[in-house]
Amino acid sequence: MAQDSPTSAPVTLHELRTRLREAGAGPLHEHRILRLWSNALPRESGRRLPSTFFPASLLAAMPDIEAQLASLASIHTVEKAEDGSERLLIALNDGQTVESVLLPRGGLCVSSQVGCAVGCRFCMTGRDGLLRQVGSAEIVAQVALARARRSVRKIVFMGMGEPAHNLDNVIEAIELLGTAGGIGHKNLVFSTVGDPRVFDRLLQASVRPALAVSLHTTKIDLRAELLPRAARLTPEQLVDAAERYARTTGYPIQYQWTLLDGVNDGNDEIEGLVSLLSGKYGVLNLIPFNVVADTPYGRPSWERCRQMAAQLHRRGILTKLRNSAGQDVEGGCGQLRARATQAGEL
Ligand code: SF4
């Protein structure tokens, strides 16, 4: 193996697998190395067990490969919240940064893009547009860094970026995490604003994740205003496509609804939700907005959020009222990165 510098770290799993094969790895060696890395386990001696015997060329290359994997991503800062969540600002090899959040009860939220092209009005990440894609190996590196801190049993693609706009990398990462990474398939959650390409591609994947769909409103005009560059699907088209996915996979859809004071928390939206989601295989997550500086949006009172959840529940819509994890460390997506940039740390 050539003495590569850290800048040549493989940002995709395809590149990483190619390097391993060039170094003499067979499928079992490859699986073992990817399993140890993605689970943040210490490497054992490859020579001890006959079934995992590493060829001499691979053993010789391993220090180099491990250095490259370690150079993919590192933790820049950690902010801890009272609920036990930890927001990690992750520095990638080229100096860009993304956020990962360790959630209570073994969850991890990872980022799939640096920035985002969707430009949701209430999101800090969307403000600067898309800066670059996050490679599949960089996604797995976020998991490895998190697992070095604590156990991770569920991974949600709800950090920075729209996974549907980086499908190849996200699917490649999901396929690894659902196999060598040891995460149950329904505990891999692909979160999307809704893109027609997503539903078919995910069904073809060898590891099918669960799906979270950002709905936010039942009104087509308001949706276009709040999510200006999301695919132009009506809420009905979106729910129809999601319902087909749910029935095929057997995983209920998580419909995401960021509650914005006076915008989408009215009785008209309750009526819209009842007609849109009645009988559908899914759960509605109401998430009170985590206030971001310089946005016109506010957080509804907890009482209003509770009333809305209770009314929906009474009308037959399975509804959960969530508190955004990590809120007391400025838990909104992209805020930690934005603050570090403003402070000149990046
Ligand atoms: Fe992108 Fe998600 Fe932010 Fe919308 S909420 S701009 S999809 S990162």
C-alpha cells in the first residue's frame, strides 16, 4: 500500500473497499475491518483466528488504512444538554464541518450534506445552500466517532442536509450500517422532505430503512413557502408515496411536523391532518419549533402543542408530542456550526 497522506482518505465506502482489495483483503477480511471500524471496536490480531487470517500484504497496509480512516473526521467541539444528548461538531478532512447529535436512549442523528439546497425557512442549515455532499465513508465515520463515546443502536438521517439529494452515498452508508454496522434495519431512519426518487430507490436497496417524511403543513401553498426548494409534490401525493413504502416494508412512516406559532398550529391544520392521515400506517410527530435567531417564526406555547396533540389523538391520528433533543445546547440543526463560523473558529 502506498504511503498515502491523510488528504487522500477514501470519502466513499466504494473507494475504501477498493483500497482494501488492492491490499489483498478478501470479502471476510473486508467485512471484519468494516465491522470493527463502524462499531468503534479495537482491532484484534488478524493472525490469531484461522477464519480471519489476514494476508501479510493486508497486515502491512493496515496502519496506513487505519490512519486514513481516522483522518476522515474528528470531533471539533462537544456540547452537552441536560436531557443527556450531546451535540458534536465534526470536522471533515477538508476543513468543512457537520453536526451529529447523540440522543438519549442510544440514538444518533447524522448529517448527509454540508449545507442543504432545500432552504427550509425555519432551518439554519439551509441558509447558505449546499456546500458539498458528505461521502458514505464520512457518514460512517460520524457513527464511529459517536460509538467511541457511547453505544448507538439507532441512526436517524436528520442532521444537516437532505438525504434524498445525496442518495448514492446515503444508501451505501445505510447498507454498511445495516450489515457490518450491526444496526437493525428499522432502526435506520431516512428522513426526507419528500422526493419522488427516494421511494423506489430505497425499496431496491439491500437494507431498507424506515422513513421519516417532513410534512409541516397540509396546505400546498404554505408548503411551497416553508420548503421553497422541496420537490413539488402535494401533501396528498407525498402521503400516498409514503404509504406505499410503509405497506411494502412493514415499517410505519414517521410524519414530521415542526410546530410554528400561528403558522401551522391552527384548527384548520388539524382538520387537514385528519383527512390526510386517517387510516394511514404512520405516526405523526409534533415537534415544537426550536427558536433560531433571525427567523420570523416562534414556538407555540406548550399548552397549545398539547391541545393539538390531544385533539388529533381523539380524532384517530396516532400523534406524539416531542421535545427537540439538545435544545439547551442550541439543538436546532446547523446552529452549532453557524455559531462556530461566526466566532471565527472554522
Ligand atoms: Fe435542509 Fe432539513 Fe434544513 Fe430543510 S430542515 S433546509 S431539508 S437540513
